[in-house]
Amino acid sequence: DGFRNRYHIDARLLANIGPVTKENGRLFLHANGEKIDITDELVETGSYHDTYEMTVGREDGSEEPRTVTITVTGNLEAWTVTQDNGDGTAATTISG
């Protein structure tokens, strides 16, 4: 990235699966090293919201704390995931 920063890239993103997967009729959010069943909340309210803290290590040995916010909206057939990475960048993934 020009600054020689070290980033963790989730293999699911490289495989183009995305942060939410549908398995046996249920939706799972893959975030912060966890697999979270979001089915019931998405069905009941139309959205799921999660915030977690993470630390990004840099090559110079320093660390930067970040608050990551993920919001999933939609239903079991079509959903949108918005992730604010806590560093001024964000990403949106739309199912299907």
C-alpha cells in the first residue's frame, strides 16, 4: 500500500464467498474470527449489527486499534453487508 503496512486478508474474500454465507437455510456472518448465526435477527428485524475492536500490526512493530462496524440488511434471499473498517475505509457486499 505504499506505507509497508501489514494487513490480514480473509481467505473467504479471496475466494469471493463474502462475509455472509448461507448454509442449510441459515445465514452466517464471518467476522472477527467467528461464525455468527444471524438468521433469526435478520428475519425478525431486517438487519443485524455488530461492532468489535481489533488491532492492526504494522511492520515497524507499532499497533493501531480500530473499531470495525458491520451491518447486514435484507432477508434470507437477498442481503447487503456494509463494513466500516475503522480507518476511513468501508466496503459493501451484495448477495447473489
